[in-house]
Amino acid sequence: MTDITSEPGLVVPEQRGTEPLLPAELRGCPATVRGVMVTRAQVAEGRLKIPCANGYDHFEFDSYITRNGRLVPVFAWIDRTRIAE
């Protein structure tokens, strides 16, 4: 995961053979991560599942905000699950 909040005006290069990544913000997360890079498909799906320690933090699309003239999706934390052993 990449913290995008420390890099204003972040330019996300397109990658060959994969979908380009876009910055997104996370809100309400118990961890310290506030930003991640996501694909358009993940934004369209409206849910994120991000590995964190021994489990996953789950986020749901909440809204868009404007950063440097661009719309940035915001995902709100909804749950944390643990990895089964």
C-alpha cells in the first residue's frame, strides 16, 4: 500500500499489461494507512479488502473528494476479519 497523502499532485503512470492505478483515500480505518492505490475496477466494485497484520480490513465506497483538480474515491472502513489458520 502507498500512502498518497504525503505526495500532493501524485501522478500515477499507466502500466503495461495491467490496469492503471488511481489514488484513493481510506477513512475510519483503525490502522494508520490513509491512502492506497486502486484500479478502476475496484472503484466500480465499491469494496476493498486490504491485508493488515493477521487479517484484512474491509472498506466500502463512500464518496468522491477533489484533490488537485481530480476526483479521488473515498472508501470507509466497515470491518476487520482475521485469517483462518
